[in-house]
Amino acid sequence: MDMAAQPILAVDGLRKSFRGLTALESVSLEVRRGEILGLMGPNGAGKSVFINVITGLYPSDGGAIRYCGRDVTALPSYVLARLGIARTYQNIRLLRRMTVLENVLVAIKDHASQPFRSLFVRNRSGGVAAAMALLEQFHLADKADRLAGTLAYGEARRLEIARALAGKPSLLFLDEPAAGMNERETEELAATIRTSHRLVEAIVIVEHDVAMMRGLSDRLVVMDSGRKIAEGNPADVLTQPNVVEAYLGTDGADD
Amino acid sequence: MMQDYVVFVGINIVLAWSVYVILLAGSLSFANGGFMAIGAYVSGVLTVKFGVPLVLAALAAGVAAGAIGVLVGFPALRTRGIYLMLVTVGVTVSVKAVIESIDYVGGIQGFGGMVGTTQWHVVALVAMVGCGLWALSKSPLQRILDAVREDELSAASLGINPVHVKLVCFGAGAFLAAVAGSFYAHYLIHVAPDQFGIVLSVFIVLYAVLGGTNNLWGPPIGAAIMTLIPEFVRGLESWRPTAFGIIILGLLLIRPDGLLAFRSITARARGIFVTKRA
């Protein structure tokens, strides 16, 4: 099988339940190289659980996850991060008492994967230029010395994405990046995500915002009650009757 | 007399740093009194019974305590917060009980004959550990430790293995406490298990916490002040523990983050705790 055709991530029959409550009921999907995959669904559909299982936060109860052809099902999150799977969190998790620059520096792969070797390296400022370049791309360079906890909401989102990219990942998961944003902020975020897309092979976005997902995603997957109910190009998927019923009908109203 | 001050302040500084090293990765250890006891006894046996030179014996004792620290820490560091603290308390209590039951080192009577520590040993040790910690504070490792302390989950999603980082710090702290314990024993000539009870561990933590754990200069300040204060209030005799306690409470009230807590004070002044949007 040639490299371009092999999906970067292949999930097969993934299952997860919490105390008997089924969160994921045999979910299978592929993430292809070069694409932005949108993952939608009403609250409780299992989207965040899906991301959390894939990125090693929760162990799965069954099924297989293959990343670049390699079985990564039971690996802990730090190993997955080193292999090139990065993520952001629904409720932003920055290192709030560290500066913006430090937040990016800490994610530099050489140091993060071999922390105690970094005590003996000579070239200690090596990462700063790269980190500043990254901050520049995300319009945060002028805030490099601010504490991350003092950033405005949109800036904090951008920083979290920039930080996720500092480890040079291949696959990036964004868990509800537009949550709590107004229209203008959402537009800025979409631009940020397009910037990010140039730096990684594929992005998976979990999001409620239909307009944003329509504009950004190459493909859409819709989940409901822990199952995949639709998959395809955004225009087709968003008009499918079961999608309209499950998702747009109920949750679209309160947005 | 002067030499006493230098040696005891210096040893307490290294002990405070041994707690600081573990705190850097976000764990609080009440095991360092136990590690100090391991250092005192292992090095004492090596010098007295086997004629090993003091510095070599101190290093060997440090390595032994570090290894024990890693063995104990591996299961313990997977637990969090209060449970980890309780495990470290358990370490100190068991170390003391084990030493008391070994006749080879004198049981509860204690073990004697250790000589050789001069103030220069202690000064050199403080200088070396200080330089090491200063180098650490300027290296990328400092940021990685900060990240693990702030948010393990976040650190893990950046490729950092929090358990590994915490374990190495725990071992390093055990090493430092044991080396300090070695020099301590070889200054006092005779040590007994009673000297290494849980109260000692609590005091070591207090040195670090009162001085402030935001940077490497806080713990030595705390250790120096806490070691010397009892000397100055000695005239009060029976009121000494009370005066000591009041001073500790006062420090905690006036400087809750420690005497030298630059970073978190600035952080609070900049309002970092209030930015989360509703």
C-alpha cells in the first residue's frame, strides 16, 4: 500500500463505556492525509470521549486504533504525543503561571521527550527562535513575555494550538476550539486553523458551529449517542435527514 | 561554635533543597528525614566498619537512598496529593523502625564512631548543590518541571512523562538528603534512630516552604533562619518551642507563599487567577 493512500489514523470498532453507560458504541473512521475532518454531533454524542480515547486520556474498552499503520491502542498520552498526535482541550489547558513563550518552549520535542538530558545541552536558546516564529504565525509574538493566564480568550485558544504544534505533530485534534466565541472570534479561529493545517498532515476538529465546520472541513463525520450516523462531504452530510433530525433539529436552536 | 553554625545551617540548607527538588515536580515529601537517616547509617557503617573514605561513603549512601527512593516512589508517585504525602510519612516511620531493629548498627542505642566532617565539606556541598540547581533553573528542564507541577495532564499531552519526571526528582531529593545525613552523622560522631523521626521530616519541609519554593534561593533562606532562630530565642528557655511556633505562624501569615516568593506574588499582582471567561 503506498503511503499517500494509507490513512494517517484508522479507528476500528472503538468502544468505551463509563459505569455501564455507553459513550462510544463501535465507532470506526479514518482520517486521511492532508484533510481537515470535522466531527459533529449533539451534546453527549461521544465526540469528546472519542478524542480522549484516541489521545490516550481514557483507555478504550475495545476496538483498535492505528496511527500511520501502527497499532497505538493502549499507549499512554505522552507516548502518543511523541509519536506525533497533538491535541487541544475543550476547556483550554494552558500552563497559566508560565509565560506565553514558555508554554511553547516546553512543548519542544527534544526537551519534552528527554527532560533530564536537557540539563546538559549546551545550546539552551536553540528553541527560542523556532518558538518565536511559531508565535509570530499565530499573532502572539508581542505577548511572548506575558503570563499565559492573562491572555484574552481568543489569544489563549491560539496559544494552545501553537503549543500543540510546537512538538511538530502530524495529526492535530481540536476539541471544540470555537466554544464560547463570538462570530468575529470564530472567523479569526478559522484562519488560525488554516494556518495550522499547513504545519500538520491532518486535523480533526470537534465542533458545534455548523457554519465554521461547513467552511473548514474537507469531510464531516456526524455522531449521535456514541455511534457514527453520517460521513461524507459537508454539503451532503448536512442535508441528510437523520443528521438534520439528530443534530440540527435539537441543538441548532440554542446557538 | 562558629563551625557548629556553619555545619548545621549548611546541612539544613541541603536538606531544604532536597525537599525543593521534589517539590519542583509538584510532590511534597515527608520522607526526607528517613532518607537522611539512611544516609547517616549507610555512610557510617562504610567509614566505621569498612574504612571507606568519608566523601566516597557519603556518595554511596546517597546512591543507596536514591535507589530506595525510586523503588518506593514508583508505586507512590502514581497516587496523588494527600496519598503520596502519607506514603512519604510512612517511609520515614518505617526507616526509623527498621534501623531500631538492626543490632548491627546499635538498635535504639544508636551508632557511633563517625568522624571527619569539617565545615569545608559542608560549604563545598552547599556550593555544588547550589550551582547544580542554578544550572537547572537556566535549562529547559526547569520549564518541564514547571509544566509537570502546573498540570500533569497538559504536560503529558505535550510528550512529557510526568511519572518519570517526578520519580527522578524524588530519587534526586533522596540522594541529597542522604548526602546531607552522611555529613551530619560524621560531624555528630554518634547518631540514634530517635533523631530521625517524623518531626525532622516536617521541619525539613518547613525550611523549604517558609523560605518559599518559587525559586532556589527560598529554601536556603528558610533553612538558615529556622536553624538560627532557636539560638536567638534560647534565653526564653521554657517558652522556646512556643516562640518558635509563633514565629512560624507569623511567617505563614505575612508571607503565605514563603519569604522569597517572587514569582507567584507577581503572578497574582497581574491578575492571572481571574481571566477565565464565563
